Amino acid sequence: MKQLIYITLIGFNLFNINGKAQIAVTYIPFQSIFGISSNVEKLMWVDYKIETNNFASSLDMEISQKINFKRKEIVNYYVGPGFSFNPAYSFVDLPFTNGYFIEFGTRIKPIAKFKNIQLMFELSPYINNKLNNGYLRTRLGFSYNFIPKSKVNNELNKENTVNAR
Amino acid sequence: MCRKSFCNLLINYSVCFLTLNSGCIKKVNDAKYECNMNAAYFSHPNYFIGVAVDPFLLNSNVPYNKIVVEQFNNITAENTFKAEYLHPIKDTFYFDNADMLANFCASNNKRLHGHTLIWHKQLPEWIYNYKGSNNDWETLFKKHIQTIVSHFKGKVLSWDVVNEAFDENGELRESIWLKHIGSNYIEKAFKYAAEADKDVLLFYNDFNLESNPKKHNSVISYFNLLRKRGVKIDGIGVQMHININYPDISQIKSCLNEIVKSDYKIHLSELDISINANGKNNIPTQEILNEQADFLKKILLHYKQIPNANQFGITFWGVNDANSWIRSFYNRIDYPLLFDDNYQAKPAYCALKE
């Protein structure tokens, strides 16, 4: 039941909060992590990550809520809390949640003509589910934002208008 | 839009918080792990569950002996195969206790893992004080390895050829062997062992591989290079002296995955899960023991998915808590093993049996 709530929440966040299913996909090669996010150009977006190249019962997943606190032409800065979980653990009576983290990240749009292509870097203090031990994670990856270029500009314009006021 | 998003977020995280807390409440359930010790002999052909033993206790202590005979199918000598015991005097080897253990394994149908040929600790005094040329050291080194491996040919399935040769920064540790044999002493040790017994499995064994990516990456790269040069290296022993809070299971998984990628056999070679690393759990509560069992279960869950060819087995570093090296080495009370001071099964044992 608990897993169902989580999965529902993930879907709810990804496809409801942002109105339409505009997604970005990310790959973090050093840790073999695949990510799928709602529109990363919005003020608030949701990030879902899954460890790949791993055994079925060891596929750790993460969900986090991000807030873009600075959105610029070529770079966004964001922060957000999240938690790591493993659905398989529930089937063997282990704690579903692995731990919690806060991610500080940046997404750089290195090619002016293709702002959908982004490089991302995240710094993420992580603490286990008993809140008694943790470590600092770093992640470097690349991402593609599946929204039209015009929408990327619209989001930026909106942000600039708000700032101008 | 923003207000709507914020409200949704608030609802979502409230539900998350409640569900997470319900998980915590479930964890302290006292009856989470229950089992008996009957018919628990781990005889599955693909799963080897081992234990480090003391031959003296094996002969003198009935419950100790009973547990070793009934519960484990892989044996490592905790100390008996180390240089200070096998090679106490120059040109004199003492095999009696080790032979006794080898005979015990043969008569009880157990695998025997040899630990360890080359280590910088627990050497006899004469080696520490040895004065000789580089050639003399080389002769000593080769003779030590080949005499022992040849003696146990056909009795020992596998050897930890070199133990703990890397520092935490991923570089070779400054040791008596590095100083006198040179930086290629590891390669030589594996070659000499393979010459003495071409069928025996050869392992490198070290601690903190599971928690230190720099160290395990260095070790894997180093042995990949040796393999390319034709040196026989069958597996890596990940000692796994861990505690219930450290390292995180994700770090352990990452280490094991890297070793599997390079196609080495993995021996979780000295597993114990301390519950009192910070000295606050002098009396183990049921909750803490369940946490220990949960952690072991997570490790097993991952380990058993490793391809069979890469699984060598899991060895617990001691039979019961009273005999764990941790109590004497760190001078603290701890409960890191499967059986308690009275040889009764703990939740960790039940998790393993599941």
C-alpha cells in the first residue's frame, strides 16, 4: 500500500503540478543514473532518478522537488529536498526509504541555439533513514529538455518580467 | 499556478512524511525476525556461508563446534594460517594446528580458505628482524609462499595471497614487503602461489573497499593491469568490517558492482556488523538487533543477484559475539555476529536463514 502511495505521488507530481507532460531526461554516466524530470525551466519541478546497471532488487530510486532560485539565459541554479527509496525492499520487509538529501544544482545550456541540451552538476548532502550518518554526493551529467525552444524562452521572459517588477 | 503547485507540494510531502513515519514504527516490531537453529546447515551448492574459526575452541568448546559443523560450509582460520603461526622460525614451518583444521574440513565436508600468505602484520619476529640482501629477501618471500601453498595443495580451495596492501588513499602501503621485495611484490606473490598450486583460487583481500571508492578503484585497476600481464588472480576479498550505520548500502553495492564488472569472484571475507561503534549501545535492544539483521538482509539481497560465477561466498569473522576480534581489538563491548554470547541465534541469523 505504501509503495502505491509513493508511486501515485511520483506520477501526480510529474504530470499534474506542471500541467502538461513536458519532461527532461538526464543521464549521469559516472553513477549510471537515469533521470526523468518535469519541465526544468519552470520555477518548481520534480526530479525522479533511478540507478541503472544494477540488479533488479537493488534499483535505488530517488524523487526530489526542485526550485529554480535563479533562471538565466545560459544557466539555472536550483535547490530541493528529496528522498531515496527502493521499492523491492518492501517485498522483503525492509525499510522502504534509504535516506534523505538536499540537492544544490546547476544546469548549464552551453549551446545558445539548442538550449534544450544541458549539462548538469549537483552537490547533494545525503543522510540515511535513521538520520545518524551521511555523505556528500556529487553528480555530473547531461540532459535534454523535451520542450520547444520557444517555451524555454517564454519561461525566461516570464521570469525576467517578474524580476523587472 | 505557483500557488496551486505549492498546495500540491504541501499535500504530497505531508503524505510522504506520514508514510515514512509508519515505516519507522514497523521497524521496531520485536517479533520481526524469528527462527530456530534446527536443520540450518547451509549446504546449497551455490551459496557458501563461511566462518572464521579458532582450532583450539573448535576442539574444546562443544557449542562452538556444533555451530561450526551445523551452520557453515566454508571455513577460514582466523589466525592459524598467518605467518607468525605457520612460519615461526627461519626455515621451520609449524603445520600441526593448520593441518588439524584441514582434516576437520575434509571430514566434515567443508571448503577451506587460506588466510593469508603475505601480510605486513602478524609476522614472526625473525622476519621483522631479518637482515639480508634483496636476493635473500626474495628467496625468503618465495620459499614462504611456495612451502605453505604446496603443503596444503588439494586441501585448501583458495588463498588470500596478499592482504591489506593498499592504503586508504589508493596507493601501495609502505610495508616490509614493499621495502625489501619492491613495488612488484604483489605480482610476484601471485605468480609464486600459482606456481606452487595451479588449481588453487587466488584472492587479494582488503578492508574498507566497500566504503572507500578511491581504494576499491585503485585495487581493481591494479589487478586488471596484472591480469593483462598474465598473472592469475581469481577474486577479491572484501572484508566488510562494517557497522549498522556505515557505510551506506549504496556504497557497498557500488563497490561490488565495480568488482563484478571486472569479472572477479567476490568473497565477503570477514563480515561483521558492529552495533556499538560509537559506544552508545552497550546493551543491545531488540530494535538495534533488528537493524543489524535488516542491514545484513540488504547485503545478501544484493550479493545473491551477483552472477554465480562471481560469487565465492560470505564469511563471518567469528562464530559468536563473545569471540569477535572487535571486543579485544577496540576494547569495547559489541555484538557484530550471528550468534550471541550464549551461542543463541540472533535476528541477523534469521535474516540469513530466510
